[in-house]
Amino acid sequence: MAKILIVDDEPDMLKLLSMILREKTSYETTTTNNPLEAIELMKQGGFDLVISDLKMPGLDGLEIIDAVRKIDEDIPVIIITAFASLESASEAIKKGGFDFITKPFRREQILFTIDKALKWLKLQKENKALKEQIKKSEG
């Protein structure tokens, strides 16, 4: 079962996202409205996906992407924002964000993006495992 970390400074958005995931999936969710706490939670490990708001006091979504990449380069990060611009979207993707969703979003859209990100993560893990097997068989 996938574990998802949701970071947003708006408590209503945290409630909405965790409710959608509880109703429609079997994923385990952890929420925080504090981006610094999110990084501490990531360091403890065990998360398969991070969903983060773009604009937050303290650390923004782009800084969350950087921090997650330092902890685990494979974990997908989905950025959600009400302040969408082409620049911020392309910056998020350049930094290694998995996808960029604008508020308001449809329930199906967020569920589809989460599903796509988790399938991508599974492929990344399988790819690494296969490469390890090849190395062992060659060595």
C-alpha cells in the first residue's frame, strides 16, 4: 500500500485531499501544513509520493522538490497551485517534479495523476532491480 505525504499551508486543502484519497483509494496519507515538518517526515522515510502546494510560507513547492530529491531521487512530487503560470510549471518539472496541477482541480484529475505517479515509481524500482540483477550476473 502506497504512503503519500501531503503538504499545504491551507488546512482545508489538506482535508479535501486526504478525504478524496480515503474515499477512493487504499493509500495511507500523512498531512502537514508545515513544509519544514514535511522534510523531517521525508527523512524518516517510507513515503512513495509527495503532493505539495507551490506557494507556502517558509519553503515553497520548488524547495520541497529539491529537498525530496536529496532524500530519494525517485519519489515523485506532484505540485498543486492556484497561482499557475507556464514559468512555475516548467520550473517545477525542470527541478524534477512529476506533474503540476492547478486549483481548482477535479477529483478524477488528482486521482489519475497520483495513479500515474505511483505506476512510474513502480517502474523505476523494477528498472533498478533489473539493472542490479544484470550487474550481478555479469560480475
